[in-house]
Amino acid sequence: MRQDTILVLDLGSTQNTVIARAIRDLGVYSEIKPHDITANEVIAVSNVKGIILNGGVNNVVDGEKIQILNELFELNIPMLSVDYQLSDNSQLAQWGNEEETKEILQKFVLEKCKCEKNWNMANFVNDQVEKVRNQVGDKKVLLALSGGVDSSVVAALLIKAIGKQLVCVHVNHGLMRKNESESVVEIFRNQLDANLVYVDASERFLTKLAGVSEPEKKRKIIGEEFIRVFDEEATKLEGIDYLAQGTIYPDIIESGTKTVKAVKSHHNVGGLPEDMQFELVEPLYQLFKDEVRACGIELGLPGDMVYRQPFPGPGLGVRCLGAITKERLEAVRESDAILREEFAIAGLDKTVWQYFTVVPEFKSVGVRNHLRTYEYPVILRAVNTVDAMSAIIEEIDWKVLLKITDRILAEVKNVNRVCYDLSPKPDATIEWE
Ligand code: XMP
């Protein structure tokens, strides 16, 4: 069943996403489209019940005022014009505060357009399953499954749609958190019966990284090696026609529209083999992050996989400072596991955006069992942020910090000291490298 849809035309407003989001919160599907969408393109979306012309201060491109095509008026679809004056007698409104905006939208979407509230995850999943089956037929689809939220949800959705025609490749670069790769294998291969290629490339990455201490160089090596390993695996597989990606709606919006400049370019896949011609399958491209999570739950993925904190692509590699050694990497991994466990017990996993441990390259003197030690410190970090552009330090209950400290000192090898990083961003960044 194709859900009722409200299109928000992008006329340069920075509020497009907020409006589309608010309409979805009413239970009605909404999508942002470029201002110069043609009548045929609107018809192709199918079930468009209303169009919002969302004007704004940026509605001039290359010196010309943005205009929508006149042919849209002939479609006889109700329109709501906001901050965008039309000669036509379409409804003209002005967004107010959150409540007023909601009221305007409710009136337009539910009363005027008579949309049915049929946007929900169960319908979304059914629609996408059907769509993917139609798109790929009996062909095979390849997916780089990192175990992050987006790729995991894509995997679960495609397994439901095409089962073993999906080939997942999980590259363990040796910089994953404790039990992370194991749980990808457990959930996808053992529980969901996925066709999963597991590549343990830990040694290969560690060898490449040996002696490299410059953060950007480390990042580059990890990124390039990841593509190389993925390419090699993809080349071994035969008869693959499609590549699935965990592209989500903010990726598309942030890549820039015709009126809004790109916030950052969208590069979602780790390894897209350049000489391979794949057609893309991107079943989540319509979803906002919280909707992706809800979709994962709808598909039966475990909560701790779907509600996990952000984790950088280079993994623990940027938290084992300087030149990575097995010894310190192990200390990062073990201390991170303790921190996460204790945060979960204290309920902080629900309120803190990101939390992790860092192990620097230097050592300090300590004493254990009356004997002098000379070992590494572990630095704890816990921050809250909205968009990761700036961040504040979370005030953690002293008792929780002390318990984490005790456990790290007792359980993690080669460590004799624990510190808590109090630096906000700016002047620090969230990660240490
Ligand atoms: P910073 O350290 O720049 O981090 O304040 C902001 C957010 O981005 C994450 N981060 C990365 N994510 N690849 C990623 O996928 C990276 O190279 C990378 N570096 C930082 C970081 O964890 C934080 O959430």
C-alpha cells in the first residue's frame, strides 16, 4: 500500500526538514523535493495529497527568484504556501512557534488534504520489501555490514526482502569494540540466517598501522585499507549486480539541494569498487535517524544494536593514541567495555550522547602490592551534544566514576591510573585524535 504523501518544495528555507519531520509526526509521510519538480514527477511519486511551498530568505539562486512551475497548479492538488507569495489564491500562511506550526500543518494535512495517518514503520517495511523485490528480481545484492545502526537496519530489511540473495561482508579491522564483530556474526549469521562473509583483517590493519603516530595518517591508512579489503572480497564474489547502502535522509539533505549549500558531502560506503558497475539499493533513504532506529526495532533487531552511541569509522584506532600497539589497544577495548557496562547499569547510556575511553602513549609511576609500577593511564570521556559540532561535558555521579575507576584498575592490564576529561568542544574535540 502506497502511503498518502505531502511534498515540501524546497524554496530555500532552512526549515524544510523541520516541516517534513513535523508532518511525519502527524502520521503522514512527507518528503522534500526540489522547487523545479515537474507535474509528471509529482504524479510519479503517487498518492501526493498536498504540496507545501516553503519559502524563505534564501529563495534566490544565481540572482533569480525561485519559481515553481506553473503546471503544478493544473494538478489540482491542495497547496499551502508559506513565506512564498503566489499570484494564485493558494493558502498563505506564516509558521509560528512550534505549537502554531503544528496546528497549521494539522489543518492542512488532515483536514484540507484529508490524508490518512498511514505512515508507520510496519507499512514502511512492507512497502520497501515489495520495492526491493521488484528492483532486484532474482539478482544478488552486496552490502558492507559494519554493525553500525544504518548498515544493520539495511541488512535486516534486505534479509526480509530477498534472504540469501543479499551478501553481507563484515570487515573486522581489529579496531572494533569488545565483542562487536562477534555480535554481528551472532545476530546476522546465526539468528537471521544471513549470507555473511566475515573477514578478520585485524593483523593486516595492525601491520599497516605499526609505527604510524600521526592522527590523519592513521585515519587515511584505515580508510584506504578498508576499501582495499572490501574490494578484494567483492571481486571474489560472482554475479553481484547491486550494492546496498545505508544512506539515510539527512545524508541526502546534507549533500546539498538546489537551494541549500552542502553541509558536508555524502560518502556513505566504505568501499565502492571503482571499476565495478553496481546499481544502488538504498531502502532507508527516506528515513530520519530516529525512524531508522524504529525500523530496526520493527525488523526485530536488538535494542542495543539499534540504540547504540555513535562510533567513528576508524574505531578504537583514534582512541589508542599515537602509534597503535596491541597492548594499549587491548587496554582501550577492555576499559571501554567496563565504561559501557557501568554506564548502562547507571542508566547513563540513555542520557549521555557519547562515552568512551582513551589510552595515551605515555606512562606514569604507580604502586601495586607494595611494588613500583610504570604503566599507562586510561582517560574517560563522556559528552553531550546535539550535532557533534560542539559538545559539553556530562556531570557524572562521583560514585559511578569511582566504581569505573576501581574496575579498570583491577581488571585492565598495563594500567595504573584513571582520569576524567573535563574539556568541552571547543576547545577540545570529542575524540582525542
Ligand atoms: P570530533 O572528534 O571531531 O568528533 O569532535 C565528532 C563526532 O564525529 C565522530 N568522528 C568520526 N566519525 N569517522 C567517523 O565516522 C571519523 O573519522 C570520525 N572522527 C570523529 C566522533 O566519534 C564524534 O561523534
